[in-house]
Amino acid sequence: MTSRFSSSGHTPRRRRPHRQRGSALLLVMWLISMLSLLIYSTVQVVAHDMDITISQKKAFRARQLTEMGINIACNPVVKESDTALLNQVMGDGESFSVTIRGEGGRFNVNTLLQNKSRDFFERTFELWGLDKDAASAVTDCLLDWTDADEQKELHGMEREDFEELNYSGYPFDRPFYSLDEMLLVPGFDQVTALKKDWRDYFTIYSAGKLDLNAAEPKVIALGMNISKASFDAASQDFEADMKDAVEFVEKYRWGADGIEFTTDDQKVQSVEEAYSQLGFTPDSTEGGTYFGVNDTTVHIESVATVNDYRKRVVLVIRNRTQGTPQILAREEVPLFQ
């Protein structure tokens, strides 16, 4: 009988199958892949957290700079022409720029509606492209939206009309609290479709009349055109009025250099002086009530830049340089380049 053992008395070594060695290699490769994925995910999470932290730091610093600009502009001794104070570069990609403009440079929509200035709205909307009937209908809806009674204008809408359309709580029957509320008025979408920059013409914060020391030429030209007793939306008078308004602003208000916010800027002291410089006098009864000078409400806009992050703060304040200042509105908007 043959012995199962060798002459040396040791058991012969068995070879490990190739299958086991291949499985071990796959296991090692899987572990390496999982570790790589884990490390990559960790790096991505850390990088994301770093980006968030950097963005938060930029936002915080940008807010500091905008507040710095607002505080400087609110100082009653600071003038619109003090550009060295209102525009500062801090270094390392940091800066702020502040502008101070009269809020009275736009028509106060609430004052006009309270005064039942129908001609103003109808003529304005006609100039902007609405036909006479559509302009009248939108005007009626604006009047019904802001008056306190339930008496409906000819083409307007009161509460019962909205309830028939399953809309409750309309109209508000009070002055507008923001220009955005005007978008709720039936038919006003026709105005916004034709006049994209309609917000440049209206405000709810001014004392009431259009300040001829603060208004842009296009706003002045609109007021001039609709103040004429012989108003005709199809005439070419608006172009002539626009030319006169541009000349008044650039050659008179901005001074000899024709640049805004410089030391040679000047202001008219009365409506009559402004009319004289414009070569214009309202010849309609209502038109004479549109214009004024030296409104005490100002619009302060501070824009700060921190590298690629920008932030804007807008402050509307009354009596900045005299009496007791009163903040009427404040808005913060992040701006990304």
C-alpha cells in the first residue's frame, strides 16, 4: 500500500486557485474606487461650502459698502455734486457709487388720481399708443381702483363687477402703495405692453407736482405736451417739446459743462423761471397744476461692488436737508454681473 505521506513526513503544498486571486484583485479595485469616490465627494462638498462662505462674505461686505454710501448721502450737508464722497474705490475690487436724485422728477400717480386728473392719463396713454376709447377705459379703471366709493365710472369696474368675475377683494379703493399695484388694474397691461419704461414716469412718494429741477427731459416733454389746450396725440408737437426739454436740462440745469452732478449745476427757483427757460406756458386749466420745483423728497441709490458681486440699496427719504428726515421706502437688490 502506497503511503499518503512523502518520505520527509510533510503534507504536500496545495496551489491556490486562480479564481480566488482574481476575486481578491476585484475587491481591492472596488475598495480603491469607493475610497476615490468618497474623497472626491468630500472635496466637492468642501469646495461648495467654501464657495458659499466666500459668497456670504462678499454679500456681507457689499451690504456694508452700500450702507456706507447711504449714510454719506443722507448727511444733509452732502450735495449731489460731491462725487469724491459719493463714489469711492476701496481697493481689492471693492467700491461703491451713490446717486441722489429728486423723487419729484416723476408724476405722483396718487395725487393725479385724487385730483381726478382725467386729461393727464387719457392724453398720456394716447401719446403712448392707445386709441382714445382704450385710454378712456383704462383711466376709468384707475379712478375706480383708487376712489373710496362704489360709484362706477363710465368704463370702470367696481367691486360688484369683479365679484361677477369671481375676483374678491378688488378694487382696493385706496391710493396705490406701490407701482406694482397698477399692474392689477384692468386694461393697464395694454399700457405696459406699449410703454416698457412706464415706471420712469410715475412715483407714489413725491409731494405731488413734477419737480422741473429733477425730471428727465422725456418726462418734462410729456408734461409739456399734454398741458396744451390744443392737444393732439397724432401731431408732431412732442418732438419739438422733447428738443426744448433736452436743451433746458443739458444747457441750463447741468450748467456750462453740460454734465450732471458737477459744481456748475443750477436750479430754477420758481415755476415761472422754468417756463421762461423752456419757452413754454401751460394753456390748459389742468395742465397748470402739473408742475412745481424743489420737491423735498429724494431718491438715493447706492451700488456696491465686491469683485464679481454687486448689491444695490434704494432709499426714498423726505426732508433730507431740512426738518425731520422721514424714510418713505427702502429696497435691497443683489446684482450679479
